[in-house]
Amino acid sequence: MTNFAKTLAGSTRALAAAAALAVTTTAALAQAVPVTENAQRLIDRDDTVFMMLDHQAGLMQIVEDIDQTQLRANVSAKAKVAEFFDIPVIASTSVPEGPNGPLIPEVVDNAPSATVIDRAGPINAWDDARIREAVEATGRNTIVISGILTSVCVAFPAIDMAAEGYNVIAVIDASGDYSDLASQTTIARLQQAGVTVESTFSVLSQVHDTWDEENTAIMAEAYSDVAPAYASVLQSFFAQPSN
């Protein structure tokens, strides 16, 4: 073997050893570091606030990017899970006595502990001092936000809160917009601003964390609200003799 060949072989072995060490080190770190998504921890329900903005009967009528029945079901699921796990719910309306209409009942019927703030002026809910104070009073940093319209009532406060250091998660299918194009444009804008975009089912699963006897019933109901076919999964499970 020539000196060049020996040198090349030695270099190859060294690179292989370095690569193996890197893989081993990465695997060890993966076990030691908490699961993260986009450099952020998954939802910690003890650090979370649900903001539900402008889910109003009048605004519902112009939603075109999601079936309205499904939207209402997703809002219901979010509200009932928040109530069960004692996650603060801050809901708001924009001029409810006007054409935007009243808050839909799915919010307070399922989260009777919700704080509801009616706005007479600011379009951006984060510009209302009462909402800002309500969020700050919780001492929590993760804001799970949904609303109508996504491009206005969700986007404006979400972007502002993210800029102020909050961990903001926009629940797209618990929100609605007047067109698919408006919704997709808003998703891109939110992501560029550092807002995490999620689905209702994903948010519920992160809040749920683990099955136990206390939460099985409420979570089964919530999951079935969001994905009616999930009821078949439950029927199959409860049909087993051991259950």
C-alpha cells in the first residue's frame, strides 16, 4: 500500500469513528433533552391560557374556510378541556350588540369559568388593557389562541404577543376566515412572526398528556367532538371484556 493510500485509509477510519461518536452523542442528548417542537417545549397546561376571541354569531356567517358545524365542535372541545384542567379561558367579543353578534354559546356553556370581555373599540384584542391585564394576572406564558377572523382577530394579537415574548400557539381549525386564501396567507404570516400553528386535536392531546380514570370521559368526549370517527375507536375499546 502506498503512503498516500495508507493516509487515505487512516483518514477514512478517523472520519468513520468521528461519525459514530456524533451519532452516539446525539442519541444520548436526545434522551436527556425534553421533547421540543420548533425549539419550544410542547404545551404545559400549568403554564397555559386559552384565548378565544370573537367567536361571534354574526362573524360565523362569513366563515368559508372550515365547516361551521366542525368549527363550533372544535371550539366546544377546547372550552370543555380547559374547564376540566383548570386552564384559564379569556374570551372576548368585538361590539357584540352590533352586526358581529353575541358570543356563540359553545364557549361559556362548556367553560363557565371563562372571563368574557366585550370590546367596544380596539380591533386588536391585545390593545384592550383589560385583556392584557387578564393575561398578565394568570402569570402564564403560553397563549393558545383561536378566533374569528383568523386573519384579523387571531393574527393581530398573536403577532403582538409573540413579539413580547409569549409562547403563542394559534389553533387554526378552532378559528375561521372568509376564504381559504385568507387563511393560508395568515398561517404563513403567523409562522414568520414566530407563532406556532396547530390543530385542535394536537392541542387537546398535548394538554391531555396521559390517560387516567379521571380524564378518560372528558377527553373521549372532546376527541369525538373534533373527530367524530374517533367515537368508533372508543366503542371498540369499551367493547373489550376487560374494559
